[in-house]
Amino acid sequence: MTRREAVNRRRGVLLLAPTVLALGTLTVYPGVWVLWLSLQHRIPIFGVSRFAGLDNYAFLAIDSRFASAAATTIIFTVTSVALEVVLGVAAALAIHAQRGGRRVALSLLLLAWAMPAVVTAKLFEWLYHPTAGLLNVALGGHALNWLGDPHLALPAVVLADVWRTMPFVAVLCYARLLAIPAELYEAAQVDGAGRLATLVLITLPMLARILLVAILFRTLDALRAFDLMFVLTGGGPAGTTETITVYAYRALFQTLQLGFGSALGVVVFVLVMAVAWAYLKILRTSAVTA
């Protein structure tokens, strides 16, 4: 290593030091502290504070409420992400097919995405009102209790999440559509390919990598979703919309079971990291085979 390279290396380390220090303070230290808390029985209101080992995790293995919350989390994630991908691709194709007004369409589409989740939740709370809600009025005045019926609450939350985050997928897909060479479609027309064949054989394969990225981000967000269902239903009725994050919030801040709530947080973290690792591995594999 030359003297110049050594100087540049020291300068790079010096410039990175504030960022590394900030990340360590804001992420690594809290993460380690939460992991340590998860190994304890700590309930400040009762003065309980003792080492528990893996007791909290052992209890999660037999906790029926945790099993229900995990199932709700998976159903919510899979359903919402699947709908967002299908509707997002459809919206991107529709905007791309327009000859004019694309900017207006994109602006209107982004309104939902730009809206804070709490505002979206309050908006849908009004839309779902049993007697005066616009949705029930549109359905002929039927007094459906969307947020109070155990069979309707989770689909109602999924619908609100899809409305809010589908534009994210649509914008990514639309940007990728603009980058597809027109010559590919011209060659397909010359070969006599119809619209369906063009969509299946050209458009969707060209969207595959960007869709994987969109699915990755949306899956991670959906697994950690909290504000939408908490404002709309509070995890009810009868726990039908209680996800792991809502369960963790109740344990941490409502019952002050800091150790048990931290264990739930660690489970969410491990789940998110596992999903991220799987998606990144798929992306890496697709990049090698491309």
C-alpha cells in the first residue's frame, strides 16, 4: 500500500466514523438492549426485575394469542402484498397506455401514498361507518359493521392498506415500463403476438426484478404494520386484527411487561430479517442467471 493510499484510507475511516457512531448509538445499542430485556422478567409497576433466560420465548411457543397474532400477520401480509402487486401492475399499465394526462394520473395516484397512515386510517374509519359510511351507502344502505364484525374487520384493514400502498408498486412498475425499449414491442407485433402474449412474454419478464424489489419492501412493511390496524380496530374485534406488532405494543406499553414485549419485538425482527435474506438471495440468484 502506497503512502497516498494509506492517507486516503485513514481519511475514509475518519469521515465514516460519525456515521458509524450514530448508527451504533441509534440502532445497535437499542437492539442489544431489547435482546437483553427479552431475557428478563421485568414489570416495573410491580417491581419485578429478574433474569428469565429463554422463559419468554418458551411461553411464546405455547401462547395461543401469539399463534393467533402470527397467523393474522401472515394473512395480512400475503393478502395485502398480493393485491398491491396485481393492482399496482394494472395501474402502471393503464397509465403507460394513456396518450395524455399521465402526470395528472400519477399525481392522483400518489395522493394516497403521500397520506400518513393515521390519516388514512381515520379516512377509512369514516368510510366504514355502519350507518353513514360512504361504503355502506354505495352498497345500497346496508348497515354492515365493517370494523366490528370479526369476519369483516381484517378484510377492511387489508383494503385500507392496499389503497394506501398500492401506488408505491405502481410508480416503480411505471418507471420500469418507461425503460423497456419500444423495439421489443415492435418486434412482437411483426411476429404477430397479441396483447396477452406481449404482456406475458415481454412486459411481465421485464418487470420481474423491479417487482421483486417492490415485494421486498412491501413485505417488510406489512410484517411490521402497526398504525393502520391499531387506529382502525385496536387489534379487535376478538383479536381478529391483532398482529404481532400490536400484541408487542400491548405487552410493552399497556401491561408494562417489558421482558415479554421485548421478546415479541425480537421475534418480529428475526422474522423481518429472515424474509429480507430470502428476498435478497432470490434477487442475487436472478441477477446471476440474467
